[in-house]
Amino acid sequence: MYDYLIVGAGLSGAIFAHEATKRGLKVKVIDKRNHIGGNIYCENVEGINVHKYGAHIFHTSNKKIWDYVNQFVEFNRYTNSPIANYKGQLYNLPFNMNTFYALWGTKTPAEVQAKIAEQTEFMKDKEPENLEEQAIKLIGPDVYEKLIKGYTEKQWGRSATDLPPFIIKRLPVRLTFDNNYFNDTYQGIPIGGYNVIVENMLEGIEVELEVDFFENRSELEASARKVVFTGMIDQYFEYKHGELEYRSLNFEHEVLDMENYQGNAVVNYTEREIPYTRIIEHKHFEFGQQEKTVITREYPADWKRGDEPYYPINDATNNAIYAKYLEEANKNPNVIFCGRLADYKYYDMHVVIERALQVVEEELG
């Protein structure tokens, strides 16, 4: 008899397992995939750590979280500085003085502010009715058309005029020549890849892979005093209140017989006509010098049951459905729901860790 059966060997499940074991409790971790690590899993291809489920860049300003994760792995000095490619023209992200110079030839913050004011003047008295109007009101048509519109429409699978304005309530505009995408104090990629973190968290813990919780649910639930469930909350309750919606992703990995394909880890393709949103070149996350390189094209996709759920669609309809599942969860004291799928929220990695440690504190003290 286990104290806790943990469903899911991603970050949330691994943290709970590690902390429970540290407190002398008996746990077992199961996962339906053939590997641990959930979506931060890295696959070694040609000596390169390939982020199999999309690019993951660790960043946080929370020293407690940074110190916590550093006990499992050392981080390199990688700084996320993505490039946007619009019809062959390259722009720095996030929007900063380099971006505006490439767009307009502006050289000072005052020139940029004047240009944005000129471009947004016609929208100043209009209440935006959709994402397109909201973005133009914030930054003007030049930036919107080249760097926001196509990318956003691909990401969401619908026209920007059909998306609500709240999605883009604010846009980061930097009046400095700073290409660092994140403002956080700490940032980097684990040396040796993300697998090192989860392997060290789960060291000495019983883990069984390729186990589908739902195929043998009764027996698995009976094997432990409590269950920590990190999967989809609507699936746990057999979709009784309806299906929660997600956006999904498809990945096209390619090994290239060259040392360097694009010179940057992340290049976004912002025009609508190109079907993928970005190309990841994985070796640049770790300053790799391998003779070959691996790239991944990332294609947003409509989600259907059985696909991998990536981005929750947190609109009013889905949030109302989730609220019903949360009510059900609160009536189940023997099941702890934790993680991005169980909480139906998009979490960056540092928030996943923060949330998992909060659950640990509430449950184990």
C-alpha cells in the first residue's frame, strides 16, 4: 500500500514525489508515456538535447524557486532573444529599439514614441472590439501587420478580428536596445538538458512507465491512500460537465548535415502564409558545437480528444466548465489535483514548481 500514487511524471508529479519521499512517505509514480519529464523531456539526437515537446526556457525572479531547482541541476547562461522573420526581413523581439530601428529607422526613444503616437492617433477614441483593434490601438498598424497579426492568427486558428481584445491587453514595448525576452532575474537552460532535473527528483523512487491510469483505474486507486493527479481534470471526471478546450501543437523534427542553420535558438515566422509559427534550433540553447544540427518546426493545431493538450482556451465558456470540475475536485479529499492540466491553466515552468511546492506544503506541511 502506497501513501501516494502520483499520476504523471512531469515536473508537478516529480516534485510531489521527491518531497513526499523526503518526508519518509511511500510513493509510486506512473506515466502513460515511455519516458519521465512530461513536456520538458529532451531527446538526445546527434548529441543535441532536443526539446521534444517545444522550446522550454527556464526563467524566474523568485529566488526561492531558483534555489530549489538548482539543487537538482546547474544552469547555463542562455538568454532568450528570439528573432521574428516577416517575409525575409528580420526583427528583434520583444519590441525594442532594435525592432523599431529595423521598421522605421528611428534612433532615439523620443522618435519611437512620436512614431507610435502618430500610428495610433486614429484609434485613440475607439473602444477596441477585437484583438486586431486592440493591438493597433496599442502599437499601430506597422508592428501589428508585420509582427503580430499572422503569428496570432496561426496560434489561435482564427482571424484576429474574431478574437477578443483582452488577449492582448498590453504589449511589452522597450525603449532600450535590449533583446532579452524576459525581465526575470534568473534565466538559463539546465546543463545536460531538462531530463537531469526530473531524473534527480525521482532518484530512488518507484516509477512505472507506459501505464494508462484510466485503463486500470480501480486497481491503481486502491493501491494508495491518496492519488496525486496531474492529468486533465475533465478526463478524471469522465467529461461529465463537458470537454475543456485546448490548442495543440504538432512538431516536425529534422536533422541537418550542417553546423548552424539559423544562428539562433528561436526564430518566429510571423506571416500568415507560412504554416508554422517558429523554427527551433536546439543546439543554440546549450551553445553546441556539434557537426550536425536539429531543427523543429512548430505547427499550431486544433485540439481533439487524444491529442496532446498544450494551451487551455481560458474563455468564459471553458472557465465556467472548469469551475464545475473544481467543485467536484473539492469534494474528493483523497485526490489532489495539481499541474497545468489539472488546474486548466497555462503555466511557465517556474509557476509549475511554485504551485507544486504550494500543494506539498498544504498536504504534507
